[in-house]
Amino acid sequence: MRPMRNIPAVFLLAVALLLSPIPTPAAEAPLLPAEAIINSPILSAANLCNYADDYFTPQAVYFNGTPLRVMEIVPTQGDFPLELLETGDDSWARVRIGATGIFSGIEGYIPLASLNFDAAQAQLLPEVTLDGGEKVPVYQDNGLTDTLLGEYPAGTQATLMGWLLDWAQVKVDGKSGFVRHDGIFMDEAIKERLSSALPLSFDQIQPGHQDLYAAYTSELMQLYALHGDSNEWPLSIKAQASELAAKYGYSFTPDINVMPEASDFSQEDALERAIAAAEELFGLEGENWLGFGLSFSYPEEEPDKLGWKINLWAKPGNQDAVIWMDRHGKVTRSMLSDMPAGDSGAESKTGAVIDISAQVEYYLYGKRATPGEDVLTQKQAEDKAWEVFQAAYGRATGRDTYRFDSRYLRNDEDTRQWWLVSIVPPFPEEWDIHYSVALLAPQGELIYTTNISLFEEDMAWAHRQQEFDSLEVQRGPYNTWSLKEKAAWDPQFYGLPREGDISLEQALAIAKARLAKDYNLEEVDFSRLEEAVFFEIAAERTWRIAYMTGGDATEGDPWEYYGVTVDPITGYVTEVIGPYGLE
């Protein structure tokens, strides 16, 4: 799990497209709640999101013409489709789709500019056929229950409204329901229309499944609290995490972790063979390693590829390595981490040369050079880099929203020259988020790109940080948020007290009484300090209360901090910290 890089430091005790024409503005919203239809100018469909943010990783996609009810209109929290900014309105609508007498409907957020409150302008929805057996089950909801609306003969016509992670929402026999993907047959034109509208990936938290996902992450976080870094977990805990994910219908990692059987290569033998392979392949002896991590797993839906993955972590100044083996100990793949810049190559004990021109730093840290007349120009390099970026990152939007940082470089020996083009998204420069492309001179052969998975992690982090910054503008500093708001934002760290726990008011009274006793603080002292309250759940359930100098203090003013930890069951004070900042 990748940590947030700018977690708010407010509490020292806290656990740290094929596009349609330019859209016209949606009709002015009537008094809410109100009926509306989807009328998106982007691919004739609109993404339904978990929040008013992250448009390109939605819960579901709904076609133009889908009826819905608008419950609320809210400001954007971050990732908004640029094509809709032409309308001048970046608001989002909280909507409900397909509500029935027994089902509350699908809920989520859609850009307001993708909706129309004039039902007369509704477009026709795609028509599909139920298929996949003599009888095709249509369910009330998307997997929350197994309640059937009915079973329909194969060949029954249905109207396709939306496409979710595993389900399609359809209207059949006048009723709205859900069908598994394999229960739908569509002609080529509808397939193409759906394919063009689908996102690169769906949000793992599907509509209506938020509580289920919260329960899963809560149990998963308990494993992290007990066992630390998942890279170092023993095989049994990794297998437990995969079982936990399967129980809730999620994935812990792309590979399914299991325990080896008696006939499989043992953990001890796998580690010994990996160390020997690293020495043979890369010339790295056993003394190079500081630690290791092992996994025994298979790619989802490919159990025949069950095998070992051994991470060998090197001492400072050396290189990490990864060795893959099949379940019987045969080495199938290996990887060495980046070589130090400036080296021209290294020999393994077998005499094989490790080509460091394929390593990352080789292209990031070359020396400045001047391109010759026969070399592609900076603009040509940037155009080519943009094409590479678009192909790798399906959510790339308008080019004008990105900045290009282009350098022409050479190696120490001046035997190789290249353009290094860094494509920088519109985030603060200090966040250091970029996608780099190296193009070999003179013709621009593609020789290096940023790992797209790492770039997507960076983008996800940036959007979340952007959302956090926006929420702080709306709500104030993080430490002033309500317990419910903190729990919603950081559910792996913060929660709410349960029935039987001491109340917030009781916890505050206990904390203040203890600080008054230990440090002779009076009410006037508490009134000049800022109060912060957290209910932690990561390692153990506990109240944490802090009193500190407020954020409006000017530079040079004295800073003061006190913290108290209170057991939520007994009310016993387990820790007192302070005073910090006082001389």
C-alpha cells in the first residue's frame, strides 16, 4: 500500500474517447429532488462516480436516455472532465437510478452538465437480448442480495441502461433490474458503442457496496496493524488476506496467495535457490542481502500458473532483485533493480553482460547535449511522447492541460543521445508527478517510459490530495473535522465509538481533568488552545485528544501541545504527552 505523501500533520499521536460536439449547458435545475435524463456530450454516456471526483474511474457507465432522480447538487472535489468545462459549470449531481418499491436504487455522482431536466430530449437506449441459458435470472440489485425479479426465457428483449463492474442494469418487462454480463447478448453496433464508453477501469467500490467495502478494509487493516508491512508478511498471513478479500468479493493483490502443499517446493528451498540464482544471474553474493519477502500465488483465474516470487532486499548501495519460480522450484523469470548511473555494464559470473542502457537512471540523469540537424526536433519529440503517453494512460485528457519538460541528453561516453520528455499533469510542482519518455536519437526510437502502474498510483494519490485540500478549504483544518468526517476520509485509521463506549463528551472531560492535574491547566488555558479529537481504530480502538496552538499563530509565536489517550471502554488514561514546544 502506498502511503500519502502529505498526510496532514495536525496530531502528533495520530497514525501517520471519441468526442461529440461541444456540449450545451444543461437546463437549470428545478426544485430538488427532480427527475432528469442523462444527456452527455461525451461518448453518449456518463460515468457514475463514488464522489464528486475521479470521473475516469467510475462505479458504472450509464447511456444517454437513462432516467434518474437528482437528489442534490454539489461542487466538484477534483477530477472533472475537461470536455464538460466548456459549459462553465463543474457542479456534480447526486443521483438515484432504478429505484423500485423494494430497491432504493443505484446512487452516485454524475456531472450536472451531463444531465437534462427536459425528458422530451431523451435519446433511445440500446436494445439487447437476454441470453446464457434457457432461463436468464434478473436480480433486484447488483449483488447485495440474491433477490430475483424474475427468470426470463433466452431471447427476451431488454433495454440496457448501464454497465457496472460485473453487472448490467436493464429494463425488462417494465421493471428495472440487474443481469450478469454473461446473461446479455448485444449486436456489434451496441458492443462498439459500449466499448467506446467503458473506462480504463472501474472503481472497486461498486454502487451500494460501500458498507461491505468498509467492513473488508476494516478487517484488512487489522492484519496490517498486527503484522506491519505486507511485503514482509509470512505466507500464512498473505493467504489469509487473499481469503479475506475473496470472502468480500475483492482482490487483495492481482495474484491470489495460497499456502504451498507438501509436494511443492518448500519456502526454505525457494529462498536458497533464489539467492543462488541472483548470484548466478547478476553476480550478487549472499552477503548483499539485508532481507527478503516470499509469496506463493497465482494470477487470478490462472491457477495453473501457481509459483514462487522471492524479493531479495539489498543492503544500502546495492541492488534489489526479484526471482520467480514455478511451484517446483524452476526459475522462470528474474529482475534486477536499477543500476547506478554512469556504469556501462556489469558482468555476471557466467559472463553475461547486464545492459544498463535498459535501466531507468541511464535515461533520467544523462548530460546535457545539443541536438544535431539530423535529430528530431523538440516539438517532434514532444508529439511522439504524447502519443506514447496517450496509448499507456487511457485517461489522458486534453494536451493543453499538461506541461512538457524536454531535455536533450547524452551518456558519459557520448555514444548515445536521446530526448527525455517529461509530461507533467496540472498539479503543484513540488508533488513531482510526471510521465517520462526517452526517445533515442536521431529518429526517436522509444527506449524508456515511466512505469504506468507507478504513474497511475501517483495520479491517484494526487487526486486524493487535491480532494483533501478542497475539503480543508470547505471544512477547515483536518483536526477540526467531525469524527464522522475523519472516519469517512481515513476509514483505515479512524472510526466512531460503539454502543457501550464512553461518549465524546466523557472522553473530553477525562482528558481535560488529567491535563489540569498534571500541568496545572485551567479553563483559560484550554480556551486559548485548539482542540483536536480522534477515535483511532488502526492498531486498537482508542480516544486521542489534543490541545495545541492554533493554526492562526504567526511565525515566531511560542507553540504548545498536549495529548491524552483514553481507553474507550474503561475511560482509563493510557498515555499523557506534553507539554511540547514550551521552553
